[in-house]
Amino acid sequence: MRKRSPAFGTKPSKPSLIASLACAILLGTFCLAFTFSLADQKKNETSKVRKAAAAGTFYPAEKNRLASYVDEMLRQADAPGIPGTIQTIIVPHAGYVYSGHVAAHAYKMIRDRDIRTVILMCNSHRHGLNGIAVYKEGSFETPLGKIEIDRDKTMALLAEDPRIMDRGEIHEGDHVLEVQLPFLQRTLGDFKIVPLLFGTNDPALSGTLAEALEKIADDKTLLIASTDMSHYPSYTEATAADRKTIDAILTGDPGILDSRIVELESGGIPNADTFMCGLSGVRTAMILAQRKGASDIRLLKYANSGDVSGDKRRVVGYASMVFLKPVSADTPRSAPGADQSEGLNEAEQAELLRLAKNTVETYVKTRKIPSYTPALKTLEKPAGAFVTLREHGRLRGCIGRFEPNVPLYSVIQQMAVAAAAQDPRFPPVEEAELQKLDYEISVLSPLHKVPDASGIIPGKHGVEIRKGLFHRGVFLPQVATETGWGKEKFLSELCSQKAGLPGDCWKDPSVDLYVFTAQVFPEEKK
């Protein structure tokens, strides 16, 4: 007769008890091993070290020599005392012997600042990827020590968009971010990093990243856009091309930068391979600067490899730049007055009108902007301005810029060309039209953010409306005078016509209002 197995809950036989104990021991061993494996995995992730790949080639591999080398470059660099919060620096990433002295100017600006997180951006120089590669956790190592990854911020970025990816392997062997680290280690205290590499030069991806960065970047966060400038044209050609690229960055408008790069790439410059190898990071920095009010953009130093090697046949350009948020950028202020007592005098106005006219006529006929050296020193002062073209009294083009970080005469030339050839509302001006054009210039005061529309006076104040990245519009002060609009009509038309928003958007608390005044002077009637 076959014995039945004991029912559930009854006392097992001795062999069954031994088997059960053995199973329990095995199960406990498995659970313990599984627990240890999870702990080991977590430890391995947080202790992951990205080893230095450029030490001994791009910069010295020996600790003391590297520290001394960086310190000496910083000692020799200039650091102008510019008030404001530093948001971004643009720095080169070639070997230190070629570009280190250029980068040092920007790094000296951030020395001993209270910066807790540094976000480093560039286009990958080794791998393609339809997105952005984040080095999620662990640390980067240089001969000066290890720098911890800011895991809280990398995880926040990874949660924002599927094209922001955990792809640490993309960073292996690439020098473009690594060469910035020794400078940071010699200028900052306790800080963490967020390393980001673009795998593609997609402008939309820059917008995506800028939106994500806006959520995690505070006044103790520094952005670094790592890039070299023109690659391999002659010294003269590189200097001219890089000047155009730098001027585009100084406008603060990423669209102008993209257009300038396209223009240079199609210009047939001999031996030119690229004009900005870290374009995606620079574009992202410019978008974020617009969103966070870092409107003070400065060129600190420019040079190219020919200045070091002496070989001027094929060179690479390097620039060091800084983006600052002015001290008053976040301080609500009343609308400024329109006192023009310190404005341009009649001779200066006439000179700028002649410059705008000559620039447009030369550009339309030759597709080149004429060289100009101002005889009046006041025209070298930085200012924002608009240039307006009319034909028989009808608008023919109007383009301007607000940021007061480019000499006024240069702004007038740039905006005159833009009004004639780049206003999307009109076809480019043709040579047959030149004698029919009338010119008007508006030299602007700085933009001031206001809490609401209560202090805005039509005819006295121009207004810019901003909502998010893609909705913005501006009316000059004279628009209200020319149309006869009152305040509500003026603001409603600005919302609907210029910003692509509902007519009452100016009442929306999420919409930002900026006001300015202008000194307006038209060309005398013919």
C-alpha cells in the first residue's frame, strides 16, 4: 500500500524535514546573493570612472605640471570686471598649447564664483547619434583628480525627452569636454558636472535641451559650450569668417547664428571644413540665454592656431566668450522715460542714415557688406537699434535687435542688410528699387521687464511680448503714433499680429512684458 504524502500543516517525516531545511538554506543563499548583486550593481554605477583620454596629448599627464601650466595661463589672462551673473562661457577645446590661453580668459572670469554644477555641451567628435548622450553617473577623472557627476540633474534631464539618452559610451575617448575639466578644477571649489554630447546638429534638439535645462539650471549652475571656430582655411580667411560668426553670437539670436554658418559654408572659402564644430551647444546656450535673461554677451579673446605655430596656411580659430545676466535683469522696474537729452546729435544721426543707405545699396549690388570705420567715436558705443525701409510711404522692411553688446555702427549695417534682404514678410530689395527707398533708424534703450501693462504709455514706450521659446513680438514706440492706437489696441495687435497669440495675451501672467524707448530719426524727404 502506497504511503500518502503528509497533508499541508501536518508534521513532515524526518527525510522531508531535512529536504525542507536544505531548500530554505538554498533559498536564503539565493536571496542573500541577489541582495548583494543589487548592492554591487548600485556601487559599480556610482563608482564608475570615465578615465582621462586626452592626458599626455591635449594637456600634460603629470599632475603637478598640469596644475602649474593651467595656473600660469590663468595668471596671464585678463578678467574684466563685468557685473552680473555668469550663465554660460564659450571656450575652445584644442590642445592647450594652441587654445589654452584663449580658454583661460573665460575661466578666469568664473574663478571662485559660487558654482555648484557645471553643464558641459558639445557635438560628439567620435560618434553619431540621433539625440543627446548623457553620462548619467559616476565621475570623470583627470590627473588632478575625479569630478563627480550630478546624478540628480542627469536623471532629471533623462526624464524630459526620449532623445536625451543614457549613453555613457559615446563619451569614451572624446576630448571635447574633458579638456575643460582641469581649468574647472583649478578655478572652482566643490562642484559636480553634467556631461552632454550631441550626436546630430538638429536645431530642434537644441530647443529641446534648452527647455529641459531651464528647469534644472539656477544661478549656481554654469553652462559651458565647448567649440572651436573655423577649421583649416588660411589665417586671413579664418579671421574674417570667425569675426562674422562671433558677431552673430553677439546678437544673441540663434537664428542669426545658424544663418551665418550656412552663409559661410556656402561661401566657397578654400580648405574650409567647418566653421563651428560645437554649434549645437552654442545654439543651446543662446536659446537658454534668451529664456533666462542672459543678454550681456561679451567676446573675451580671439586667436587661431597660426598665432602659435606661425603656419598661416591652414589654421583653426578659437574664441572665448561669456554670457551674463545683468544685475537688473530680474528686478521689476517702472517703464523708463523717453528723455533723449543724451541721445545722438544731428551729425551722428545723419552719419548713421548715410551708413544704412550705403550698406543696403552696396549689399544689393554686390552681396557684400562694405567696410566702415567710424569717424565719430559715439557710433562705437554698444546699442540696440532697428532699421526701417519704406517705399513710397509703405513698409518695405524692418529688422532690429535689442542687445546692447555690439557697436552701434555695426548694428546699423547688420540690420540694414537684414531689413533689405531677410525680412520674411517681403521679397529681397532689388537694385531697381534702391532710389525709391526711405530710411528710418530707431536707436533703443535697454529692455526692462515690467510686472504688468499699467505703466506702458503708447507712443512713448515700445513693447516686446514673450511667451515660451517660440512666441514673441515687438512694436516700436512710433507704431502707436502712426496708427492712432490706444494702449489696449496697441497691445492686442502686438499679441495677435507679432506674437501669434490671442489678442488678450498681454493680460496673461505667464506672458513676459518688456518695455523700451527709442530715439527715432528718419531720412529727410527727397
